[in-house]
Amino acid sequence: MPDDVRFAPAERLVAPDREGMAGPISRRSLWTPRTLEAYLRAGGRPRWMERIGEIDGGTAAAELRLGRAYRALRAEYGADRTEFARRWRAYAERYDFEDLNTLIDQHNDWYPMERDLPMDPRTGDYVLIRGRSYRRSRLDAAWILDRFPA
């Protein structure tokens, strides 16, 4: 019986790559089933933790960029507060949060399952974390105008 017969089809594809690894793979590791649960519990940072870091970092970077744009526009229109407000609102409406909002949507969809959050039977929703919902709000012009008023 050839060696490749004991491997699943996917294992046959990666078999040549195993030889270049640091050491031999144990029989137990070869026969351990690959599951989504095992993947989520495997070593390294969980995806939910990476995603939260990306969201927080992206939000902080956006705030820095918006702060610079706000100060530059304010300096440009100094005394003309009406024109500044009109231009700033237009800038806030055009600002692109698409990538960050995609991460936020993924977080809202996947976080409770990735963290294995229990359900609250009274509300039919996942339990609160430190008294707050796990959900994050999408970023938009209202979010900008709340932090940098026109």
C-alpha cells in the first residue's frame, strides 16, 4: 500500500511540503481531525482579537487624519464660520469608511460565535460584556461631526 493512501486528498497536496518542516509530524497529529473549532482554538491570536485591533487602529488613524483636515479647513476659512461649516459637513459626507465599516460588520456578525458567548434567555440576545453590547456602531458623517463639530 503506497504511503499516500492513508492521507486525505488535501493531505496529499501538502505532503511534499511536510518534508521541509522542522521535524517529523507525529502519527497522532496526522490523524487528528481538522475542525473549525480546533482552528479557532489553535495557537496565535484569535481572529476576533486581531479584528478589534484593526478596528481600533483604523478608528484612531481616521481621527488623526480628520483632525488634521479639520484644523486645515478651519485655518483656511478662519472668520467665515458659515462657509467652514458648509465645507466641513460636505467633507464629512464624502469621507470613506468602507474598509473600516466592513471590519465592524464582520465583528458584529462573528464576534459572539468566535467568543462562544452565551445567550440571555430573557432578551434572546447574547450576554452583555462588562455591561455593554459587543456590537460596534458603523462610522459615518454623524460620527465625524460628533467628534469635530461644524
